[in-house]
Amino acid sequence: MGLFKKKSSETSADNQETLDKFTNDMVKIADNFVNNTVSKFNGLDFSVKSLDVVDNVLEEASDFYEEMNEQQRQNLITSVGSYIFEVARRNFGGRYFWYDHLNQPILVTGQPDFEVSIIAFDKVKGRLENGKEDNIPFYFAGYVERVQNKQSGMIV
């Protein structure tokens, strides 16, 4: 795909190690999100259905999103986005890459037969800023449909 940032001197073993670290980082961030919200929001079990809970978390957070500083906003986006990515990866497979064009992670599912890419961080930000029109379960349903139909495309 050519989206993953790597140094030209990196070997394929180095690249695989970087990908593995990237995956481990995403898992840790997603797990931390669950651990930090479990006392207030039940049902964060990495199922597709749990994205309804995520949408509720974002609805509540949108009430004070404007009052957050930039670091707090980015932490929220990264935490929730990582959870969404992990729901996708754990249920449908895929590999993480870095998408230079949008300066954020991307999950690619279905290779080599087809390629469905999902970008979660921008969608989380949109949900926080735009409200229910950027509904997470609806957005994710587009990804699921493409994966199930083995239809290549990017879900943004």
C-alpha cells in the first residue's frame, strides 16, 4: 500500500517489528479506554454492538469537548479511535498502517483478496464536533458491509 511510514534503510524484519509494535500500541490504548470508562459505561467488549456505547460516550463528551485543551481532545480522539479500530480488527482482521496523507492510522482488512480501509480518528473528531450526524454505528456498518461483500473501498 505504501502508506506506512518507514525509513528507506528499514528491512522487512524491521518493518514487521514496527507493525507489531503499532498493533500492540493500539491494543493498549483501546484497553485503557475500556478500563477508564467501565465504571460509567457498560458493554465495551469489542463487539460491533459495543459501538452503540461508544456513540453514547462521544455524545456525553461532546457536551464539554469545546472546553478541553488540544491535548485532552487528542487523547480522547486517540482513545476512542483506537477502540473502534480494535473492534474492526478483532472482528474482521486486518493490519494497521500509518496513512501519511491524513497523518493518522488506518486499518486495512481483506488483503490480498480485497482491501477495505477504515479511518477512525477523523470520524471520532467529526462525531464530537458535528453531533449525531456522524453516528459511529452507522459509519461502522459501511465498513462491515464492504468487508462482508469483499468490496474494496475506504471508509472515512
